[in-house]
Amino acid sequence: MSNSKIFGVTTRQTLPQEKYYDESIARVDLSDFTILEKLGKGSFGNVYAVRMKETGTIFAIKFLNKKLVMNENIVKYAIAERNVLTMIEHPFLVSMHFSF
């Protein structure tokens, strides 16, 4: 995964009242998660189920291959996807909780 960048982390089960992580943590990165299984593969990356070590909450994490994203010139679409997922709060759609 050396050419990959972690794009975003979303939960499988989105419940507004549930606390997913300790807000006192300054930064969250890949070392805060344990990869459980591969959920899917797309044109530019893969999606994995991960468990946050601190809370045990299961999230989906999307890895994008930076080289492919840059070569295919889809950076603006990746940024737009991140922005939309960060803003939405709907029970039938995933929400982004972290991006790094």
C-alpha cells in the first residue's frame, strides 16, 4: 500500500447519538485502526472494514491509489466526494468521520 493514501473513514452503522471516538485525540491515522477485511475494489482504490482500536467501532476505510488518481486527473472528483461525505447526515447514507 505504499502508493496508497487513506481517503476517508465512514461507519457501517451511523447513529447520530453514538460517540465513535474520543474527541480529545489530536490526530487520527491508520495506526489507530485494525484492518479486518476487504469489502470492495474500485477503479482507483479499495475499501476495507476496520476497527478503531480505542473504541472497537467498525468503520469502512477507503484507500485511493495516489498515482492513479493523479494520472487520471480525478483529484477534483475525489475532493468533491470527500466534501459531500463530510457534510451529509442521513440514516441511509454513510458519513465521513475522518480524512487523512
